[in-house]
Amino acid sequence: MSITTEIKHWFGNWKLKRSDLEKKRIRKVYNLQSAKRITVLFDATEEIDVNLVKAFVSELSKGKDEVNALGYVNEKGKSLQHMSILHFDFFSQEELNWYGKPHGMIIENFIQEDYDILIDLSLKKFYPLTYLAVASPSKFKVGRYREDIKVFDLMIDNEKKPGLETLITEITHYLNRIDPS
């Protein structure tokens, strides 16, 4: 990561910590059986990750009112695999302001939606995905353990066995075991 990118991400995180986005959220515990609306955030830069998330979203969709995914492509543009399709939207560096905050119609629609569960599958610290995890009004937020933000209601420690497939397996396991009552 370049020094310019690091400064931009530092500034974005600094602004995010001073915002009141997270304070407006109404928290509630859900599991995979009780949730009707689920959204997934993920790093969509690599094709193999996009395919893993597509399979995950397909599995989550069974019996749900709505399951959507929003992928961040950490490149200037998007390829054909990043075309928005049913249940999947993508954004890239082209939709970021000067310090990395995402903007545009896809982002505004995402931030306005009140999902039961938000699942953040990002394995790296990308400010655009961090911003969306914080800005989302989703009632129950799940993601990997991170010391830089405290937005998740359920955090998964995947340091012993890092990887997207493992994170998906662990999140699925714990979201099936939670008792929302």
C-alpha cells in the first residue's frame, strides 16, 4: 500500500471514529433461521473470492426474503465478472472520494437498507468496506475480529486459519448456533 493510500485510509478512519453513524443503529440478535434480510460485504478483487461469495449467497438465500452482496473491487475499474446482477452489486476505486469514502447510487441504496444481518467477509482492512460496515443500519453485524473498529456484534477470530473459505464456514457455524431469544 502506498504512503498516499495509507494517509487517506488513516484520515477516513479518523473521520469514521468521530461520526455518529453507529449510534443511530437499533441492535437486535438474529441467527440464520430468524433473519429474513441479509447482506454481505466482501473484497471482490479476485475472481476466486467472487465465486466463493456467490456460492455462499446462494446457500443463504434459501427461505429468505432478500439476500444481497456488495463487493469492492480494489482496482480502478471493473471487469465483466463485476457486472451487477441479481443479488450482487460491485463498486471500485472509481466510486471513492479523495480519502476513500464510497459514493454513488449503489452505495446510497446500500446505506438506506435496514437488513437483519450484515456479514463482512473482508480479510484485509479496506476503508471503503469498513465505512460501509459502520454506516449500515443493519441490526446484527458479523465480521472477522479487528482491533481497529468495534462495529461487529459477533466477531470471528480467523488468525489461526486465515482465508475466505474458513471465515465463511466459521460465520455460518456461529450464526446457526446463536439463540436470538
